[in-house]
Amino acid sequence: DPFEWQGFRQLAFLYYLTDISAASMNLFQGIPAGVFIGSYAGIRTSAKGQVKAMKQLSKALKVNVKSDNQFDFDALKKQFGSRIPIFNDPDQLLGTVMNPSRANEYLANETTGLMKNTKDVFGQKGFANKLERSTRLAGLMFTTTEAANRLATYINSYELTNNFHTLRRAVKSSINHQLFRDRLQTDIDLNPDTLLDNFETLRNNKDVRQKLQHLTAQTAVEETQFLYGRHVKPRISRGLGALFFQFTEYPTMMLEFLGRLSRRPGGKRALAIYLGALLATSGFMGLPFVTDLSEIYELVTKNNVKRQLYDVIGEATNPRIAEALMLGMSRSLTGTDIGGRVGLGSHPISGGIIDILRGQTGPTRLNIPAISVFQQVMNSYSYAGVDEYGLAFASLLPKFLGAPIKASLYYTDGYKTRNGEMIVLPKDVSTFDAIMSATGFSPADIAREREAIWMAKSLKDLSAPLKRKFYRRIQKHE
């Protein structure tokens, strides 16, 4: 789309969303999907259904390096076609469930053709087509998990609404959604104002029930996996705004989803459960806007609320539990730092503004993707300036290529800043840390070291060196 600066946007996607970690983190979208469906089907039942659907979908995966879609439509049809009608029609499946953009309904066949029907391994002639093909191929893990999320959500909702009473609750939960009401009238010719009163008359009407199941399942997909593309964006994110606010769409839509969820029948309980999931994965600081509010508090009062909370919790428990409550259990359970990637504690726009007000230099949380790619070049220049040529080369590459190179250098030379300052000694970088770094994750031990140094420099935390020694002793002990 020439109005969306697509070349720059594809470049940012290529650099940041094409590695194993991005694809893995994308699977966390199954959590809001399960919570949403659980508001009318029951949380436990929905969670089991979501996991079951993912397991079933894994059987339809077929490696195809000529396409960014790794699902075999024949396998999907064979597996689900007998009980879910839409799986018998690939065009409908592409147009209403798998594709994240309304515009893609019309482009689905053509983009698939672009991938399959070219003899030139580098794509059709012209840089734009080569970039398109290269980005799609490099991002096939991310786009496959994106499709898996959408398909699993659709399958889970559709199969649970085979139960007539669950279907009624699903319709009731969406009946005030304007798009849902419009589709009821135009697609099924049902009056949304009288549907629930006369719902019992549909018990033996298989055709209408299947259409309602499709409509509620499609709503579940769009509400939790969202629609992307120029026509469904806020105006500020269109045109030139698409270049500046590329990765702000997801957190914005997620916050809007939480607001809509709270207003749905059964939604307040579902919202509480989802906030509980946020606490588990990213801690108190991952709750909506908590990180931003804490930093505004710091700007006004000159007191660091994060450090104060650590002190209060630390007095009542040990540092590991304090860390889990503040930043989530991921560091302790997985050895990786994912809280900031799944939490909603800071929005890219508000966080970027706060960083600017604090006088922070360098890339802030505003993190304009296209500019960040050029920042990679500057990082490379900084590494070269301190004779770290391996890190300089790795910084020029997209993340899925550069991360393994950096990980091998961390393992042999230690973890260093762009100025050559040693953060973690080579002997303290474990094999696990190196493997996680290679796949794009941030190891918990390295994250703690970075955090301690940053607090010592930026927040003048006098206890930071002691904390670093404490965490290092824990790591050595483990």
C-alpha cells in the first residue's frame, strides 16, 4: 500500500518480528482468546478447548518454504471439514478467519500466488517484490503462529457453541456490538432486537445455528486477535502515521479490548481473570499503565515507586518472590525476561513521552520502527568504535540473523554495552543464556544485570551493586 510506507514497515517487521522469540510470544494471544470465549463457555472449558485446538492444528502443519502459510488446507479440510463448514472453503477461511486485515480478503489468493508461482527464487523482478517475498519468507514463523491463534480461537468458539445454551450466551454477550448486529441482519436476516426472545425457536434449525456459530466464532477472532490494515486504524495511524506508529496498534487494541470485555455479560469476571494472567506473566508492573504511572509519580515526587515497592515487599518475603510479584514469574520459571513483552504497564506513545520528559537519550519506548532500523546502524558504528567488530556486524543484521552471532560472542567474550563496558563476564554467561539469546529472548540473569546498572546510573540506587552481587550468588548457587 503506497499510502502506508509499506517498504519501511516491511523492513521493521523483517528486523524485529522474524525470530523464534517473536513467534513464541505471539502465541500468548491464546490467553485473551481463551478468556473471551470463557465469558460465555466457562473459563476452564474454554482453556481446555484452546489447548486442544492448538494440538489439532499442529497436525495440519506442513513445511513450505515457498509460502509464509505453513498450514495445509487439504489437511485442515480433512481434519475439521466434517464438523466446521468453513474449512471446506479455503477462500472463506482466508477471507474471514486467517487474515488479520479486512483488505486481505481481496488479496489472499494473489499474495499466495506471488509466493508459489514465481520461478525466480528471489521473487519477481523489482526491489519491492523481492522485499515482499524476503519478508514473508523470513516471517513465516510469526505469520504461522498468527494464523494458528486465529484458527484455534475460531475452532474453540465454534465447537463449544455446538451446545445450544452456550450459543445463546455467546449471542447475548455480543448482541450490543454494532458490527455483530449488522451481520445478524445482513448475513442471516435475523432481527437483533428480538433474537434472544425468540431464540428457542432456533433449537432445531441447523442451518441458522451454524451461521450463528460462525458469526460468534468470527467475533471471538476479531475481538481477541484484532483486525489490522489501513481501513481499521485510528486516523493518526494511517498514511505517514503508519510509519511512526507501526507497533503501537497491538497495545492500543489490547487496552480497548479490556474495556469492551468489562462491559460484556460475564465480562467483569473474565477481565479479573485476564488481569490475574497479566500478574502471573508480567507482575504488578505489567498491569495497564502501571509502569507509566509509576514513572510520572517519580517525575513529580522525585521518589522511585518501583524501588519503594521492592523494599516493602522485600521486607516481607525474599527477593525472588518480590521480583515475581513486581515483574512476573517468567524470570524464575523460564529463566527469560518476557514480562515487558507481554505486559501492558507502558504504552509505546505514553512511555516515549515520559522518556523524553525525563531527558533520556537514545531510542525511547516510542521506538519508531523504521527509525529503529537506522539505529541498528548507529549501534554497529558504536561497537566498531570500541573494536567489537563481531557485535558491529551482528547489529547490522535482522534480529533472526544477528541474535545467534551476538549469543556466540556473549558466550566467548561476555555481555557488553555499545561502549564496550562489560556487563556479564564470559564465565557467567551460561549455555542456557546463550541459547535463549540466540533465539531472541532476553535471559533473566542478563536482564537483572542490565537493570541493576541502569538503576545505579539513572536512578542513583546505592544498593544496586549489592543487588547485583546477591543475584550473582543465586545464579552461581543454582
